[in-house]
Amino acid sequence: MLVLLLALPLLPWAKLAKDRTAQVSTLALLLAIGGAALVDYQAYQGDDWRAFNALNPARAPITDFGADAELKKHPEILARHGYTANDIDWIRSWFFVDSKIADPTSLNAMLIELGPLPAQNNAITNSWIGIKTFVHPVLLPFFLGALVLLVVLPSRKLFATWALCLSAFFALGLLGRPGVLHVYIPVISLLLIAPLFDARCQVPGVRCFASALCTRRSGGVCIFQHHGSFF
């Protein structure tokens, strides 16, 4: 869904609106997504999943969104509910065996007292971490390649895609999920190949340069092939 969102400016909307096959395919895709979501929802409604459904919303802010660090900054909240910083570390480490620690009622009460995570002091810092992750050593060669192609083959659609991309990762950081590398790989893949569909890329000199840029590092190509089926 993230890749689709970022690719919206690149899609040929006028052609898709007139193409019956595209319309039928889109409808079939939406029905498949809706059906899969419904089946998934129903699968979790049995009695066997009751404890999981109660705990899961309470543990997610701690294991996934950095609430553990914020809670440990407020020992008074922990003390009121009979928790210690070590207990929070257990939850952060996915240790749910002790029901007194993995208690959704207490965890939810502490999270309510803590307040919304994007309102915490480190929210903007997390957002910038989300942006700076683009220059992580694993991603840097491909990010630079995509940036060079943006300069060589600029277009309004490509600029719009880049703007959406940076905004999305800034927002993910704001929500407390910055720097998750596997989320960046399909997005950078999109930024890297999108300019190659530009008509100007059919000019032999530009095409050779763009192709050489994208295949400069065979290891990078393997990464994209490995994750191609993933996204």
C-alpha cells in the first residue's frame, strides 16, 4: 500500500480510466483485498485468540513505537501501576509469560497516562531519523543512484513521487517507527526504476547512462530481486 501510494503520480490515470481491463482488474484486486481482510479478521475472533486480542494493542506501542523509552522517563507512572523499568524491558523484549507484567489493563492505563506518542519530545527527532535512514550504508548507493536519475531526468511526476516519499517516512518517524530498513528497499526500488520509464530515457546516451547507474553494483541488483516478490 505504501508503494502504491508513492506511485500514484506516476500512473497513467487518463489511460486507466478508459481501459476496461484495468478497471476490472482494479475491482478484482479491491475485492480480493477486502475478502482477505475479512477472512483474517474472522480468524482472530475465536476464544483461542481472546488473550492475544486483549494484549496486542497494549504491547504494540511498547515493542514497535518506542513507548518503552518514554515510560521509563516517567517512573511515577510505573510506580502507580506497580511496574519497574525492568518490567518494561521485559515487554519490549517480547516476554509475555508473566501475566502480571503482560497485563493489558495496566499497560493500557500507563499508556493513557503517558499520552499520544507523537506528542512526546523525541517525535521530531524520530522523524529526522526516518529521513536520514536513506543514507544508511545499505541503502546509500541506490539512494544516490535514484537521486542522480532525478537530476538527469527531472519531471513533475517524479518530483511529486519524491515529495510523497519523504513525507511518508517523516510521518512514519513521527508515529514512532523510524529507520525500518526493509520498508525502504521497495520504495527506493521504485525511485530508482521510475525515471527509466520516461520517454527521454529512450535516447541512447541517456539510456546507457541510466542502465549503467542501475546495474553498477550487482549486489544491489540481487537485493532488489530478493525483495521483488516481497513487495
